[in-house]
Amino acid sequence: MSHNDTIPLYQSSQSDIDEIENMMNAGFQSGPGTVLPARPPSPIRPSIPVSSSPFVQSNLPPLPPSSSSAAQKATPVPAPPSLPPAVNFGSSEGSKTTGFGSPPNTLTEPVWDTVKRDLSRIVSNLKLVVFPNPNREDPGKALRDWDLWGPFFFIVFLGLTLSWSASVKKSEVFAVAFALLAAGAVILTLNVLLLGGHIIFFQSLSLLGYCLFPLDVGAVICMLKDNVILKMIVVAVTLAWSSWAAYPFMSAAVNPRRKALALYPVFLMYVSVGFLIIAID
Amino acid sequence: MQPPVENYANPNTCLFHVLFKGAALAFYILSALFFNSFVIIFVVTVLLAALDFWVVKNVSGRILVGLRWWNEINDLGESVWKFESLDQESLARMNKKDSWLFWWTLYLAAAAWLILGVFSLIRFQADYLLVVGVCLSLNAANIIGFTKCKKDAKKQFQQFASQTIASRFQSTVQSAFTLV
């Protein structure tokens, strides 16, 4: 989780409204033939004065969470609970900034900003990990902004889909799927670390969670269509996709001679999830 | 005449801080009466616990006690825990009731989950233990994060105070020498 965008101090937009009004008045007075001057640059919003609060530690580094612990957001979920209070918080935050001496950036941003930031982080992490893009060349850099919300949502979704497809023992299926995926991610991470690899624990958890997205898609398709042949094909394709997604990150983390040792368990876990998807009916 | 009792400065935030925690606990305890399906209990409880984690970490931590913590990965690929706090005068101006509520509900919720975990352990219900485990770890993460953040803020303030004293002392000595 990182906060890599400088968020200007939240101020009321009164200054902007004044500006626009002035512009309009100037326009009316200057007559129809003249060209309106270009919009003057908006007044420089005061950045946080550094002097008076030396322990404002949030020097936002130039990196691209999460994190975060992280966190993740099922997209429909945060909107209902945080939308009504977001408005209150937004307005109360605006009035409070004048009360505090020199508040740091992220401590006084409106709640809606935080929500948007977390949501966009999930989407960008997903795109980085699962879809082809140039950033995959440098795997160490790609998932800097780890967060656990995406993986959480994907694991729960996979469990729910499997549970829905099962005709009997729905609860057991869900519990087994969730425990398998969660414990599997932890064990795979420990595997890499014990092989002498250089990967951050949460970064790896986050990565393995995001790589479940193709299997999620496959599980949904298998739930909708109950043909065994189709299921096998779909699972094979999504399995290959998941493994392809996880490959560069895992292999970059360990010694080249131990690449296979790190990658094989990942593949094994995805194969077992694939079997689970096929076998459920 | 007694001075008026200080009221909560942020009643909405306090409400939400307590709401999701309480909802998760209540749903977990009461759901056995209504729902037969473990899946629903699991998903809803864990979802409420995750929402509570997010609210505490990002909203009520900021507003009620002026603290924030997160984890970053720096250029060298190492994980760094970052802490952020308001400056000392703002911290001192924080509403006492707010911060009391914040810390105590945090501890009480963790204790409640611990007790529920013990119950499910006694009854050998592994799947409910899973739910309790997840909720407990989310609560514990918040407690640890905020406690570290508070200690860090105190340390920063002490450093700042000693620095200020040292620099003032230095300037006094210098001015004394120039006078002589």
C-alpha cells in the first residue's frame, strides 16, 4: 500500500467559483467581439508546510498497495456504506483542515479519495499481474503497490462459485476451497522464502491471489455450462493463463537454478484448484 | 458549577467505527439462530470484518486519533512500515472521548473474538474457527499497527523536543558569547 500521488490540501472550491464568476463578468463586459482570455492558472494551493511539523513522515516516495494490508474492495461493497458518510466526512474534513496546524497529506483527505485510491489500486494491480503489459519485464517493480483486497475478493468469489456449483455439501466445499487457497498461498510464499528467494511476504500473497482471476473466470464458465469436455478445455486454458501470470514474478524471485523448485508447487496448486472446478457438479 | 462534559467530537465517525465491529460480532453470534448455511455466515462475517478493518485503518484512525500506518516497498525491494501522525498540538487537541472509544473498542472487539474462538475450539468446529481466525487476525493487525504508530509518534515528539531544546540552548549560548 503506498500513497504515491500528492493530494493537495483539501480546500473549499470557493476560490474556483470566484474565479469563474470573475471570468464570466469579464466576458460580459468585454463585449461579443473580443476573445476571452485564457483561464488564469488556478491559485497555488498551499502545500503542507514542512517546517512546523518535523514528524510528518509521509514523504511520498516516487513509487507507483494497498497496501496495504492491506486491503481490497469488492466493487459494489464499499459504495453503499461509505457513500453517505463520505459526504459528511468530506465536508467535515474541509472545515477541519483550518483547525489543525499543518496536517499531513493523507491524514486529512476526504474519505471518498481514499476509497477511490484503493479501488484504482486494485484495478491497476490486476492489470499488471494478469494481462500482458510491458511492466512484466521487471517483475520486482511490478507489484510494489501490493494490496490484499483483490486477492480476498477473488478467493471468496472462487469459493462462492464452487459452492454454488456443488449440489451437495455446499458449506464444506466453500470452507475447503477458501482454506486451500489461503493456506496454499501462505505455504507457497514460505516455499519461496525458504529457497532463499527475495520476495516480500505480502507481495507474494497478493500476487498469488491476483493470479486466481483467470481461474475465477473459468469457474464461472463451468458453473454456467455443465459439459465435461467444455469444462476440461476451459480449465486447461485458464490454468495455463494463471501459471503464465505467476511465472515471471516467482521465477525472478529465486536463484535461477531453483526456479523449477519455486514454480512447481504454484503449478500444482492451480492444477488442484482446476481439478476441484472440474470435479464439482 | 461543574464544567460541561466534553462530548464526542466526531459522532458519525465513532458510530461507524463501532458499527461494523458490532455488526460482525452480532451477525456471527446470532446467525446460528437464523441461517443454516455456513457459507453465508462466513462470507458476511468476514466481509463485515474486512470493512471494519478498512474503516478503522483509513477513516477512524485518522479522524479520532490522528494516526495512520501503512506498508511500502522501497526501491531496494524491502518492505518499510510507514507511520504518519498529526503534529503534537493537534494530537493534544484531540477529543479525549473519541480516542478513549477508539482504543477501547479495538481491544474489546479483539477480546470478544478471542472468546468466541475458544468456544468454537471447545466445540471442535473447525470451520467456525476459520471465521474467528480471520476476524481476529484483522483486528490484531489494526491493533499492532496503531500501537506502533502511537509509539512512533511519541518518539518523534521526544526527538523534536530534545532537538528544540538543544538548538535553543545553542542559540542562547551563542548570544551570550556575542554579548560578552
